[in-house]
Amino acid sequence: MIQKRMTQSERQKQIVGEAMKIINREGYAAFTTRRLARQIGISEPAIYRHFASKDEIIISIISKMDDLWLELDLLLQDIDDIEEKFCTFIMMHFRYIENNPDILAVLFADEYIRLNKAVREHLYRVTDKRFNFLNELIEKIIESNMTKGINPKALAIIIVGAIRTTALNWRNANYSYSLVEMGEDICINLANMILCNKK
């Protein structure tokens, strides 16, 4: 049986997906174009027909995080309640990570990202949108509930850190429990922390 030839878009998606698996499961040291080509079953030059460099592949992985933002943005537009928006924002991140665990390859690639300017700048563009949205959302919650003693930017940093740490613990536990259920507990506690400090 003749196998159907992949389109360029399908092949690029496959390359990015396999790269994520290698990085998340074996680390960046294992991520070479030779290793990637062998895993996919194509030649190394074939990789370079789709991506000019390893950095381009990493940037494409980071761009997948924008899929979450687009989905989240559409969902949040239909929610009027600020507190519901807050919890939805947090829970969508946990659900996305649970459904796409290999995206953690990017979340914990600090050293690689720090040393690669193009990758670093692209990641900041993607993550800054969400951080700024979260910061503004917290400001609105504080204003509407007359909450005292909370710095919105500091709390946004805590929330982002909580998502990262929870996801890392989940990966280190070999995905042996529900990340979403853990996320729900975190979300409830964060919401209570904000709402209990009323003036």
C-alpha cells in the first residue's frame, strides 16, 4: 500500500510534535536534527527543508502556546463575571498542559532560552500578552471587591509561578494524577486569598 505523502504543513506539525517529545522526555541535550530525523523516519536534510535551524523549531513550539491564548481569548469574551474570568484563565492553562504535556519542554527550558536571543524574544512576546491580561484582571477584581493589601503584579507573578511549579511536580510524578484537579484546588485558594482581604 502506497503511503500518502504529507503536505508541508503536516510535515512541519510532525517535526514540531516530535521535537517537543524529545526535549520534554530526554532534555535539550538529546535534541539534535539527526536524532529528530531518525525518530520521524526522514533524512536530516529534509528537516532543513522545513526549518532553517533548531531555533526555528523551538520558536514554532513556543508559537503553539499561542493556540491556548486564542482559545482562551475567545472563551473569556463570553464571560462577564470577573471572578469567573479569573478562574477560567487559570484552569485553561492547567487543562491545556494536561492535554499537551510535551509543551512542558518549553516551560522548563530556561537555560536554552536565556542563551538564544531570538527564542527568548519570541517567548517573551507570547507570555507577556497573558501576563499583562492576568495583571489587568487582578486589578479589576481588587477594584470591584474593594480588596486591600494586594499588589496585582506580585500576585500575577505568584500565579504564573504556581502554574509552572504545579506542572513541574506533575511531570516529575510521571503524570500520575490529574493536573486539572490539582489546578482546581489552587484556583479556589487563590480566589479566596484575594477575596478575603476586603477593606
